[in-house]
Amino acid sequence: MRILAIIPAYNEQDCLEQTIRSLESMCPSIDYLIVNDGSTDDTKQICERNHFSHVNLPVNSGLSVGFQTGMKYADRHGYDAAVQFDADGQHLPEYIIPMGNALEEQQADIVIASRTLAGEAPAGARGAGSKIISALIRLTSGVRLTDPTSGMRMYSRRMIGEFAKGYDLTPEPDTVALLARKGCKVIEVPARMQERQGGESYFDFTHVIAYMSRVCFSILLFQWFR
Amino acid sequence: MSPTLRALCVIGSAVTFWLIIRRVKKASVRIDDCIFWIVFSFTLLVIAIFPDIPAFLARLFGFIATSNFVFLVVITMLLMREFTNTLKISKLNSRLDELIEEQALQAKENEQDEH
């Protein structure tokens, strides 16, 4: 089974190298692609200096575009599965192979690495947001997800095609809800995660509001027309 | 329609016309995108010069005052424009994303061919 780890990176000079080194040593059988999303720091230079597999988006375009670029690459190079993997060191590479096994054994379309199943539910405002999204997904698609906001998700061959050619498919929980309702099999496996190891998050206050309103409206309203 | 409103319509029409023509001269707007503003400017002018037309239509649709009808016409025109603009921007964004993705992947392919 050929797996591609898609690693969107926007200004991740502080932790990218460490993330890739641990990915390479833990999972030598897995290919990866860093999608440098128009970074203004040394992300690009780090990729070039270390000969990391990467593409450079000419301008900063956001997570969705970065991720779709990775999915197009996976589609054109015939990968069997692709996993969304954070550049900041939050995601641990040792869970990639178990996710791939779960995908294959259970014939799933999407495998989510769940912190909750590993006994580490996100707390505070993040936890509350996560619970609201869980409830909305359960309400609308009947699928029970314990950690919908987990950014570590693996997608099957079929899903790679969907994302590569699809319109407005974000790598976010609302898309998972949409695909689940359309009959895709979504499962979760327990996984621990780390605190981000450096750099800054995409998520400041305005992004959180934009994220929550998009996800909630999308799940409650727009998915019925897509 | 009061003389004041008629005068304001003429001024609005003239200002709109002047602004858009100035942009055409500066080559900072495409002709296709001007059509709406020229029609808008012309509509205001017609309303100001022939107030009997909006007055007739206002009575026909049961408006108490002609001015209310004129406001509604202007608001409707602008809302329709705003809606089509949203569609257009959305389409442009998708196309731009598509180009960015293709450019990035293409650059990688080219680089690999060179090695």
C-alpha cells in the first residue's frame, strides 16, 4: 500500500525539519510531500537545502488549496492513500501505518486519528467547539465522531480522486460530514498528539470564528444542496 | 417626485457617468464591466427628466409616494449587481486556486525532468 503524507506548511521554519526527520526515521516506507503555501520565512530554503520532497505555491492560498495540491499530486502519482499531516510536529508519524491498516482492513474511505479515543480529549474552548461539531455531524449524517477537529486524517484512493477533482472540498470536519452522508465510510483510530513544536498556528480569533461559522453552516445548511 | 429628488437624480447620474468614463480613460476597467453603470446612470437620468414614468409605475404598483418607488428601483438594481458580483468573485477565486495548484505541481514536474 503506497501512502503519501501531505504536509501543508506556512511559515514553519522552526519545526519543519524536525517533523520531516522524525517522519523519515519512523516511516521510511511512506512518501511525503510538503506543500509550501507561499511562506515568507525560510520554509522554502529548508526544503531545498535538505532535498525534502516539496512543491511551492506561488502565493499564500490557505490550507484548502495547499491540501488539494497534495491530493492532485497523490492522484496523478497513483497513491493508494493520503494522510493529512501537520508540519508543526503535532501529529506523530507512528500512527500513520496503523491508520493505513485500519483503512485497508475495514475498507474505510476516511480514517481519523482521534485524541478522544486515546483518552486525550481536547479541553477548553477547543473541546467545546469539537463537541458542537460532533453533535451536528451526528444529527445530520448519523455518524458518531469523537474527534472531528483532528487534523490528522487518512483518505482512500477513491477520496483522493474526489478531493483532486472536487469543488470546494476543504480538509475540514464539514467535508467529512458531507462525505459520510454521501455514503463514505468514516472510522476513527486512537492516537495521541503533541503540542505544536514551534511556529504560529493558522488559528487566531478571527480564523476561529470564520472556521466555526463555515463548518456549522456547511453541516447544517449547505451540505443538503451539494 | 420633489424637484430636490429630481435634481439629486441628475447629479447622481452625472457623477456615476463621470466616474466610470474616467476609469475607462485610465484603462482601469473593462468595457464589459461598465455596461451596468452606464445603464444605471441612464436610468437615473430618465427618472429625473421624465418623472411621469416612475409616477405612473408607482401608481400602477400601489406605492403611496413615487420617491419610494424610485428608491426601490435603485436598491433592487444594486442588490442584483451585488449578487452577480459575489458569483463572479467566487468563480475568480476558484480559477485562481486552480492556477496556483497547477503552477506549483508543474514546477515540480519540470524540476524532476531536469534531474
